[in-house]
Amino acid sequence: MTRLDGRAMAADISATVVADVDRLRAAGVEPTLAVVVPTDDGAARSYVRVIERNAAKVGVRCDVHEPPPGTLTSLIDQLAADDTVHGILVQTPLPAGTSATDAGAHIPVGKDVDGMNPESLGRLALGLPAFAPATAAAVLEILRRADVKLAGARAVVLGRSPVVGKPAALLLLAEDATVTVCHSRTLDLADVARSADVLVAAVGRAGLVDASFVRPGAVVIDVGTNYTETGVLGDVDAAAVEPVAGALTPVPGGVGPVTTMLLLRQTVQAAAPPVS
Ligand code: NAP
């Protein structure tokens, strides 16, 4: 079984991001990501620290904003109008009463580097240029880097959230995979999953995916990040699945590091002057 090492892939990607940042800086552009943290949440704060650390490594400026209650959308509007800001990430959880759809709609599509604007998802569905949520983009990036043939492959995505499951399914479909999307009401989940050549687990249930979900030789991408008493666990029971799968992403060290690096790559792409 191949262990798909997200940290090594992120390190590879970072080399190209650094080169692009150098080019932009030489042209007088400082690629800048605005990270908006509207609520006080431990997991969100630690993820933001990871973004800041990686941004510093590749030379992307990262400004963290903590809007006072009631000012989230006016802050996003301000960042949207600021030409020195190229990417905007609004970190969940959002304040009570604010939906991700409403907040995301304030992010211009060109600065929507984590695909939160509903228009970005619509554009993805139509095959038009848009930034995908970085996690969904990471799923595809890992499959591409692992040379997994997607055209004609049977892909099963467990989870249909707008940040992971749905955009991952759209991206797989765009690569000509035959895609099935599962959710909490799916019947015979393990049977459906076992039909997959490529299985993407994004449900948020530690260890849900056991050997009965995996066709021998299947490529399994574990998006799950579940904080438990025994540490961070994926949605895949790795010990059970490893003898069956052809390839598997570990948790931690799989999708997570690639996601962070793609968020920065998308920021750099957003900062690049339009090609004429
Ligand atoms: P979410 O919004 O809670 O969505 C979970 C999805 O899983 C829903 O579609 C839900 O179905 C489905 N589901 C829940 N329990 C299920 C079950 N027992 N059987 C089948 N389907 C089930 O979560 P999310 O934001 O997509 O995140 C999913 C996981 O990915 C979480 O562990 C999260 O921490 C992780 N994540 C990781 C990254 C990263 O960069 N590594 C980024 C984002 C998220 P319904 O639609 O029917 O409710």
C-alpha cells in the first residue's frame, strides 16, 4: 500500500509558490491573504496559526482580522475593496445567525481563495474559472500527484458539504470520473463505498471507514479531521484499511498540509496580474 504523503507534496508545491511569489514581488506586488476570524474558537485559531506559519515560509503576507460582533460583512466589504488584499478567507465557525452563504457572498469571486462565495461553487459546477475550496482542490491535487487515473474511474465521495464533498465531487466529475456522492441518508453506505476505485471520506466521523468500505486496491483519500481524546483522527480506520487499500492519505499529514499550501497558491494566483 502506498502512503500518500501530504507533507512531502506540500513541500513540492511550496517551491513553485515561492517562485511565483518572487516573480510577483519583483513586479512590485506583495501577495496578501486576509484571514477573518469572527469567533473565538480553539481549532480555528490553531488552523490560522498554521496558515500564518506557512504563509511566512513562502513569502505571502497574511493579515489576521478579528471583527467585533456585528461587523463581519462590513469588514469583508472593506477587504473586497482594498486593492492590496488579493485573497480573503473567512474562518468558520461563524457568529450565530450568520450563514456561510451570506458571508461568502460578500467575497468577490476573484478573491474567493477558499471558494466560500456561492457563485464560486456555481462556476465550478458549470466548468467556469473559479477557486475551489482549498480542501477539495487538495483532494484532486493529491490524486494528480499520485498519478491516479480519473477518467472513467468510479469515484465515491462520502459527505456532501459545500466546502468539501460537493466541490470534490464536481472536480472529480470535471476529470471525467463517474461520481457518486453519499451522505447521512445513504443506504448501504459500505456497499456503495466498496464500488469505488477512488474513495474520498469527508464525513467527520472518526474511523467510520473500515475495511468493508474499501475495494481491494482502491485509492482512499481521508479528509476527516476529528479531534478526539487520543488525538486527531481521520474518517478512515487506517489500521483496518491499510491491508486492503492500494493507497491512503494519513491523518495527520495527508490532506491537511496540501490544503494549506493550496490556499496560499490560490492567493498567489489571485494576486497575479491578468494574462493579456
Ligand atoms: P460537515 O459539513 O459536517 O458535513 C459532513 C457530511 O458528512 C454531510 O454531508 C453529512 O451528511 C455526511 N455524514 C455525516 N455522518 C455521516 C454518516 N454516518 N454516514 C454518511 N454520511 C455522513 O463536515 P465538512 O465540513 O464537510 O468536513 C468533513 C470532515 O472533513 C470533518 O472531519 C472536517 O474536520 C474535515 N475537514 C478537513 C479539512 C482539511 O483541510 N483536512 C478541511 C475541512 C474539513 P448530511 O449532508 O446528510 O448531513
